[in-house]
Amino acid sequence: MRLVTVAHGTRHEPGNDVARELTAAAALRLGMPGVAAFVELASPLLSSVLDSDEPSVVVPLLLSTGYHVREDLVVVAGRALGPDPLLAAAQVARLVSADARPSAPLVMVAAGSRDPAAARDLMLATALLSDAWGGPVRLATLGGLGRRPSEVVRPGDAVTPYLLAAGFFATRTREESLAAGAELVADVIGPHDRVVDLVVARAVELLAARRSA
């Protein structure tokens, strides 16, 4: 048995490295080989990885449901990573590292989607982050449904990207938030230990389902 994770993929190679680092850490904890695969723009593609007959447990490295989970990953039994309290905990840790004031008004910026199911996931992720942060959190999206950072971010706000890795969306989040007056923009979630915990938990769920099937 091996762990296969699947991320969207990006032309920004350090972003793909986050998926590889998360996969390696989770596979080590699970005591099995691990392979990071991608839907597009990076290698190896999920389709080529699953061409092998090797038994696999497949965990999407996607933060919400939507097109990629329902259409591209129809072979995948695992659900999206988010929303989840462990992701919120990782975001709070990134905010603390960025010296965000505990009382600072907070905005979460996500890539966004036109899918209503993804929008519901983002609302729940915002609520979970509010609980972890201990204060209100407003949501902005870079595309799809919802309001843009220029409409949500106010002078003095702290901003947390609801993104796993650096790249195009992270750069836009920083630029648009700072232009709107944000006091600071925290780092992306990245290969945080709480995210590794979450990948391991998703894999354990799938392994238990296989054994009971």
C-alpha cells in the first residue's frame, strides 16, 4: 500500500514542492511509500501514477470541494482537506509568525470558485478560523463567487491566505491586500505540521473504509 496525494499543480515549482513535502512527511508517519501527483501543470500526473497496479490510498490536497474534486478526481475516494479545524490552526500559527496582533481584524482570502458547494466550504472555513483566532473573520475571494480583497480588506487588517502554497494566487493576495491597506499578510498555509496531521487523518479514514468494505 502507498499514499498518493493529488494537488492541482502549478508552473511555480516551489508550490509543487509543498505537495511533495507534505506527502513525504505524511507517508513517513503512516509507514508507507508516498507519491505526490498533480491534476495538471506538473509531473507526475495523477493519471500516470494510477496506471500502476500498486494499491494506493489517494488524498486530495485541495482545500474545498468543487470542480476538481467532483470531476477531475472521480477515482478518488478521499474528500478535500478543507474545511477543517487543523487548517485553521495552521493559519493562526502563520499569523502569529507574521506578528499579527491577537485583536487585529482578520480577512481570509481564498482563490474562490463559481461552485456553490465550494462557497459553502469557504464560509465554514471562515467560521472555523474565527473560532481559532478568537475574533471575527471576513472572507474575500480572488475569483468566482464572493467579494474581492479590494471590497473587503480595510486599513489595519491582518490577512491570511487560504492557500496551501506560494504562486500566482498568493502573489495576488499579497498585492491586492496591501493595496487595500492591510497591515500585514501572513504566509500561505504550507507544509505545516497540522496539515500533515490532516493528510494522515484522511489516509487513515480511507484505509479504514477499505478494510470494512
